[in-house]
Amino acid sequence: MELDSILKIMDRFDRSQMTKFEYEVDGCKLILEAEKIQVAASAIQTVDTSVVQTNTNQANDSQPAKEEGTVVTSPLVGTFYAAKAEGEKPFVSVGDKVTKGQTIGIIEAMKLMNEIQAESDGTVAEIMVENEQLVEYGQPLVRLV
């Protein structure tokens, strides 16, 4: 492994919510662990609780807001890209009609570009991540209706 590759991995690990990462190639093993992430997880749980309370209050005041449709989630940890290259048109935008199997984004993981495809036909109702955002396994990316 080259030093630049190791530094990039360490940087992405630091920006992620992962607590442990292991990687082995050609007999070289890299193990990264972080305790600080557990503290951040507690803060996130507190924020989530307030969001749930806000949504509950809104439901009592007016009609319940249901988010319908299919949510495409991240199949792996990596960096999300909305377009093939910087400056190019994004794969999808809110309001676009997509077909099952159409590419909606790319996730880069360990220098491999993985195309993320729509799981069903529909219209893009919401894009839930930003371009070049680090995403976790199972994180919602796009909602189709």
C-alpha cells in the first residue's frame, strides 16, 4: 500500500461514523479504530429524538405527512457522486422519471466506482444526500414515487 492511499483511507475514516475499519492487501493489514465516534452517536440519538417529537406534534396539528414511495439505500460505505464527473449534469434530479435499473448515482469505495441503480420505475421525489458526501451502508440516497 502506498502512503497516499493510507492517508486517504484514514481521512475518510475520520469523516465517517464508523468505529472500526480493517483492510488487507498483499500481506499488509490496516486496522483503524475510533472511540470518538461513539460520543457523536449519542449526540445524534438526541437530535433524532427531537425530530420524532416535532413530527408527532405536526401530526396532531394537521394531516399526517407520509413519505410514500421507494427509498434507494446505499449498498456500501463510500463517497456518493451525483454525476459521472465534476461539472457534468447529475444522473437524476428531483422530478425526473426513472426506470428500474437506471443509474441514479455512483458510490466510490476503495477506488472502485459502483453504479447505484433505481430499484423500480418512478419519479425522483427527493435526493437525500449531497454530492461527494460520505455515506454509510443502508443510508437512504433517493426516494422515488
